[in-house]
Amino acid sequence: MTKPLQVDEVWAERIVDQVNGLEYGSVLVTVHAGRIVQIERTERKRFENNSAASASAGSSPEPFPAHNQTKLKNLS
């Protein structure tokens, strides 16, 4: 039978701290035998394609540096 999960103030504060400021991502709470034992935070960063920045630079930037493009071609 499953044990009821007890979330005390300390764990509640830890979880809220991990969620605060998170724009894109997830917070994973791991429970063993009815007790919280771990919190994992995965944060994603999203970058917009800023055409104004590339226009002011005078040329369109490459999506990957040249040495990475070579590696990517070798993978396909």
C-alpha cells in the first residue's frame, strides 16, 4: 500500500525556490517510500532569431561555426 506523501515547510520552500524564475523548463520531484528525496531542475533557454542584430552586423551569421559544420556533415 502506498504511503501518504508528507511535504513539510522545508521541502515546500525548496520546491518553490526551484520553480521561481523558471521561464522554460521543468522541476522533477523524486519520491521514495513516501518521502521526497531529490529535486531536479532543467532549464531551457530559447533564443529568437533577431534579424535587426544580423542586419546591423552587415552579414547574416552562420548557424554553426565552420568547424562544427564539418562535424555535422560527417554525421550525415
